[in-house]
Amino acid sequence: MELEINPSPPEVMHIDLNSAFAMTEQQANPLLRGRPVGITNRLNDYAICIAASYEAKACGINLGTRNRDARYRVPGFVMLESDPAKYQYVHRQLKAIFQDYSPTAQMKSIDEGVIDFRKMQGILKGRSLEDIGREIKLRIRQEIGDYMTVNVGIGQNRWMAKLAAGFMKPDGLYTIDSSNLELTYSLLHLTELPYIASRMKVRLNEAGIYTPYEFLHTPEQVLTKQVFRSINGHHWYLKLRGYETDFETGIRTVGRSYVLEHRTADPKELAALWFTSAVKIARRLGRNNLAARGLLLYLRYKEPPYGWHERKMYHEAVRRGDQLYRRALDLFAQSPPDLEVTAMAMTAYAVEPYRAHQLQLYDDQGPRQERLEDAINKLNDRYGELAVVPAGAWASRNPMKDKIPFGTIRYFD
Ligand SMILES: [Mg+2]
């Protein structure tokens, strides 16, 4: 049976500055307003346009149009050299406004940000997200500049909010929820969905999926086994229905994934590989002073059912290798036995800043283990990754070479 479309209200807002670079230049110089403007990195006749104003886009000027061709085709066209200091100023102003609404608001790039209002109803004080979206538009005009417009998208997860922010440009405001989700999909092409590029479109087409509406109603098994051939199929199945997958939050996940050089079904050997993954993830968490509450394991097999994954969100956040390993073993115990594993991934999610005093409440071994882990990390920083590892990690004959076998599980350093 198909999972129902997420019935909860849309509480994620994505805000995207319209034609950011060109609009910023038009804000700074009123003589450029209403005119076709292009931005390039080094100004000369052959310079290529890297950003264009709406007026320029309406005349067919796109990314990659040459300065000389644009001037020839469009009378009054102005090409400007990019001015990063201006764009950084706008970026900082936008961020400050977004963080007024939630301390967890994040910038996704120089000109777009996300405010997640889930579990933050206190901030809303009974107001609708549309109302707040309109207020943000007004504040941007008042506090950054009267020529500045943004598109606001509201949705049930980050991906859907980003999709909604693409509608009715410029100066748009669009909400996607369970009532109009199917209608919205029926208006779009596959490549208009965020993160679906032409290569992925080909793979979807090969599975008989030609529209976002058909994508929505494709069985999870088909997405997981045929189209994405990884846990990403599961993520898309959830994402398209408005559920958060935790995996678009950038810094909030830390993962390792490996393709095994020697396939194995030996639980001891697999446990050793989980151990190494846990140690590496712990090291990254420690280095960034983070801890994680959620843990996800993924295994790929050569034979049916081809893939398995399990995840769990725990009450307390942890950051040590031994803690992550213990959690991993609990999840791993639920996997089907005796299947040869070809690839595996461990992802720590729901990552948050580490607070030492909080951990000690739950774990009396905490302080000693923390100091040990810090010492090991220092040795490894000096002598190379995995110079010092707990003995369990050596039980495997598989060299742990990092690879990225399944798409978008994020890494960070
Ligand atoms: Mg933009």
C-alpha cells in the first residue's frame, strides 16, 4: 500500500533572492533598473555572462551568452564586472533577517536560505507562514533595498519548500501542502524538480516515469531497486510525499560509505567495518565539536532483497566511536543474516553542537572516555587517519578506502 501524503501543515520556508547578482547591482545603481544587465567575472568583449537581470533574461540572454553577442542583439544591454563585496553584504543582511525568525535559520548559498518553523510554533504566535513570508519580503525592501525582491516557498520539508520557491518568479510566494501537491506535480516537468538533472531524468524515463505525478506514484521498491539502486530511492519516496529525510540539512549529517573489495557475509567482519566507520565518524564529529542523535545503517547485497537499511533516533546525542558502534550493532542485529554484502554506509544524523555536561548526565564513563578519545584524535591528527584505532577495527581484511557509491549521502570535513 502506498504511503499517504504527509497530512501535517507546511512549516518550512525557503527564501531565494531573485536574480541576486544583477538585482544587487540594480539596487546599488538606480540607472541600471529596468534595463537588461549581465554580470561577468572579467569584463571584455568575449566575457561570458554568469548572471542576468530579468530584463536581460526576457531578451534571451542566459548564462554563457558572450558580452559582444549580447550587446549586438539587445540594444541598451550593460555587462558589469562582478562585485563580491556587494553580494556578501546582501548575504549577511539576509541571514540576519532570517535568524530573527529562528536561530536555526540557515543560508543554503549566497542568495538563499531556509527557516524551519517545525517545533517552533512559539515563534509564529498564531500567524500563518504566508503572513511571515510577506513580512520578510517587506523587511528585505526596507532593510536591504527597495529594489530587492525574493521568492518565498513554503512546504512540508526542505526539498518541497525549495520547489515552491521556484514558482511565480520574481517576487512570488507559493505554498505546497497535501491539498495541492498532486496538482503542483502535474504542472511540472521532471527536471523542474530540485536535484533532478537530465541524467537522473533518463534513469526515471527508463523505469517508465515521465512526469513528477508518475514519480510520486511509483512504488518504493521500484525507486529503491531499479531507479536509484540505493537508499536514495527510499529518501525520494518520502521526500515527494512531504516527509523530511534529514539528508538535505547539510552539516547535520556525518556519514561514511564504502564499497567492499571482498564481499562478505561474516557478521564479525562486518562488525569490524562498522567499528571503523564509527571511529571515523566520531573523529569528524569531535573535530567539529558536534554530537549526533540519529544513526542510520545501509547495506547493499548482490542478491534479493538487494538492500537493507535501518535507522533510529535516540534521546541523547553522542560523539564517541564506542557509543556510535554500540548503536550500530543494535541496528545491525536487525539486518537479514547470511547475505553477502557488497557496500555499506553509516550515517549519523540529527547532528547538533556538543555539550559536555549534557552527556555526563547519561554516561558515567563519559569524562574518561572523552579524554581518551581526544588523545586518540590528537595522535591521528599528527600521524595520519587511523594511525591509532581500537583493536576491533583490525579484524577486517577489507581496506577502508573511502568511496561515494550511492549518490548524495553527504560528507563534510
Ligand atoms: Mg536566487
